[in-house]
Amino acid sequence: MGQDLRAVAIVAPGDMGHAVGSVLRHHGMRVITNLDCRSKRSRDHAATAGMEDVGSDAAMLAEADVLLSILVPARAVEFAERMAAAARDVGREVMFVDANAVAPQTTRHIGDIVTGAGLSFADGGIIGPPPQVGSEDTRIFVSGPSADRLTQLLAFGLDVRVVSDRVGDASAVKMCYAALNKGITAIATQLTVAAKSFGVDEVLWDEFAASQSAMVPRMQKQLPGMAPKAYRWVGEMEEIAKTFEACGLSPRMFLGAAETYDFVTEAVGPDPAVRDMGSLLETLAARLRQRS
């Protein structure tokens, strides 16, 4: 498995996956995917990124050197099982990279699944927004015995950083980072919705401006932007809870964060009107009052 990388498969071409594919394509890497049974949105994303649809899992594994799994956390194990089934028929050693927001123990389980089917494996964790050509805001941390091979992707526009040769370490970095980043957003969501529900939100925001001025722009930016992604963050918070519980810490804080994002998903849904701060807080507060 020491040869140069010639093709990278990405599943799925969602917001993050198609952005990763677009950067790779821009720098000359062949990027493939399987769009069988995928939505129009996924197909449009893949076309925008220049990703080639090869039509089946078997074709992906026959033609790719690396397969990047970039999915919502709840689908990560299921997808690994699907690729393992396809790999047994293909009989070719492809590097499967689990780049999902999952706990170290989850990624080790995924590694066992795919290596048992003859694939090689690396753990991955993406930190930052969907990458763009020329941007330096996104990093992909990787770990595992063969993770060094992925540094070839540096030449194709991705900031790949090897953590160690241990599977689970890259996921641990991702989980601890997301605990701060998305944990704070969950707390901000709860306290601002509570203030709105009690009718003291204007007083609270005046106090924030006076004593927490560094936090105000962050909350004003992150809360509306969080709403359409909240459904994806439910599983991520559950994986963070699992991560912390495994090292003896309480999982309850992040199980609560998962409930917060589930509440946002239930209240907001796909409504494009709920994207500014005022309409978001009003919608969430109204739903909270309905619950009480």
C-alpha cells in the first residue's frame, strides 16, 4: 500500500464531503463516488465538485486507493458494514478512512469491521468548516498504522495532520474539540431561548454586550447557522458523551446537548425563514412554551 494515490472515493457528497472532493479535484486528484439511490441534492453537490459517479460500491472499491467516509455519525457503522460486504467480493485492499464525528471506541469498532473484510484502515477527524480552495481553516487529523500515507493529500490541497499510529487518537482530538465548540453553542441556545421565554432577553443581551462582548458576535453568528445542522449534531453529542464516559467522566452534559439539538430540529425543521437570530429565538421560545 505504498504506491501513489491516484483516486479517492468519497461517501457522501454532502456539505462536507463534496467540499473535500472539490478541493481534491481542483488540485488534480480523481474523485469518485456512488450516487445510487442518492438524493438530487447529493447528485447536484457531486456534479458541482466534479466527482465522478461510478454507480456501485464494488466499482468504488475497484477504482479507488482511498475511501473517505464522511457521513452523519449515526450512519458511520452501517456504512462500514456495507463497504465490508462489498470488499469481500472485490478482493482489493483499499484504505478506508472513517472521517466521521464518532467516539474513539466507535472508530475502533469500524476499523475492526473493515479490516476484517481485507481493507486497510485509518481514523480521521475533520475540524473546521467545509474546505475551500486557498483556505487554511480546515484540518483533517488522522491516526493509525498506515495514516502516514494520507499525507500525500497535502499535495492536493488538504491539510492532513498525522496524530499517531494508534486508531482512535484522531477521533479523540475531534471529540474533545467539538465538545468545546458545539457544547458552547448548545449552552448558548438554551440560555438565550430561556431568556426569550421569560421575556428578559433584551436585558440579558445588553448585559452580554457590556460584560461578555467577545461572546456576542460568536453567538449571533453561530445560533442561526446551527439550526439547519442541528439534526446532524444530535449523534455527534451522543458520541462525545460516549467518549467522556469511556475515560470515567460523566456523559450527562453532552446527552443534554444532544437533547437540545433534537429540540431545535423538532422546532425548526427545514424552514428557511428561521435563519436569523430573532426568528430563530422566537420559534424556539414558542415551542418551549408549548411544552410547558
